Amino acid sequence: MTRTFSSLTAVFLISLVQLSAAQAPMKWKIHDLNRPLPPIVDPGTASTQDAPGHAPSDAVVLFDGKDLSRWVDGDGKPARWKVENGYMEVVAKTGNISTRDSFGDCQLHVEFAEPSPGKGESQERGNSGVFLMSTYEIQVLDSYENKTYADGQASAVYGQYPPQVNAARPPAQWQTYDIIFHRPHFKDGKVTQPARVTVLHNGVLVQDNVELTGPTAHGERPPYKAGPDKMPLQLQDHGNPVRYRNIWIRELQEGQ
Ligand code: MG
């Protein structure tokens, strides 16, 4: 009897939890005409190999092919990468470049082209990187017929997650990353919500809302360290002349 009662109670409690979880976000009646409509956004246009597309109307354009006015080097001085023909190109030994502005949760669009003809092997072939919050690297590498360790190939969360598939294009062709990133949350110096990232490489889903173990690094997986809610976006100088064009970002409302 007691057992039956306990089971029933458990079932009831579980149902209650499920019910409240399902109902919690539903403060609006179904099809409620008073419910605010989403803002209207011009979605822009997609890029082709020959020409970059246009960013959505509510995006911040970080690089439109003309200048590096939104970027600085490691010393906070104007970035010294080369700009020509609508793209920027890594200039070896000038260092990583960072945005002047800081970002947390975001949707980020980046296009890159690998050096052609390809030179070097493994990690020495077209290496660069997109560092979210200057801390979490989505690897940029020439991964077209170039073998390296799985968690270091193009679109890997470096040292943590290989992409689900290798969707790389050959050198010289423009490639896209579309990244959705949620920053880590901290309380009293400890992480309460790890960072999460989704990545589409050339339109193909390669990272599906993966939970980062902490900052990305070479040869180690360091733990999270509490920091600001927003930090600059960074592109890596790994010594290879990788090109970038059409970079834009949309800041996301937190908790969405
Ligand atoms: Mg890299």
C-alpha cells in the first residue's frame, strides 16, 4: 500500500514538474493578438564566390572589405594586416587582431579563404582562428585533403570538439562560418553555466550546441576563469596568409 502510494506520489510529482516546466514560458494565450511582434530585420543577401553578400540590417559589420578601423593589434594600435581587393590577409608576426568593441552572446558570420597553392602540412597549413571573447577558438585551417588531429581541424572547438563532418572547401575558395555563441556565466568566481557554441561550416552543421570545458588551448584544457561578460572578438595570426571578408555580428539577448 505504502509502496503504491509512493509510486503514485512520485508520478504525480513528476507530472507536476513537467507541467510547470511546460507552462512556465507560456504567459501569453495561444495566438494572443496583444503579444508583441518581433522586430523586422532585412536579412541581407548571401555571398557568392565572386562577391560578398550583405549583412542583416541589425548586424554590426566588423569588416566590409575596405578597412580595419574596427580592429586593433595586441598593443591596442591599429591592426597591421593587409587589406586589398575586398579582403584582409594575415601578415605574419603582426599578431592577432581584436575588435575595438566587446561582445558576449552573439551570432557571428565570418568568411575566410585558405592560401593557394596550399603550403605546409597538418597545423602548419592555413592556420588561423576565430577567438570568441578572445578566449574560445573556433579553428581556421586548410582542412581540404590535409590530415591533422581531429580536435584541431577546421571548425573544431580547438582541443575540445572535432566538427561532426569535414565540410572544408579547397584553397582559394571562400568559406563561411556561422556561429551562435552563449558566454559562460560565473558566480563567486565559479562557473555556473559553461559557454555553448553552435557552428555551421559552409552552411553545414558541424558543432551542435556543444558545452565548452573552458578556454581553448594547445596541449591542455584549462579550467574556466571568471571574467567580464563581454570581450573582443579576435582573429589569429598563426603565420599563414589566410584571408577574411564579410565579417558581421549580431548581439543576442541573453536568456533566449
Ligand atoms: Mg588556429
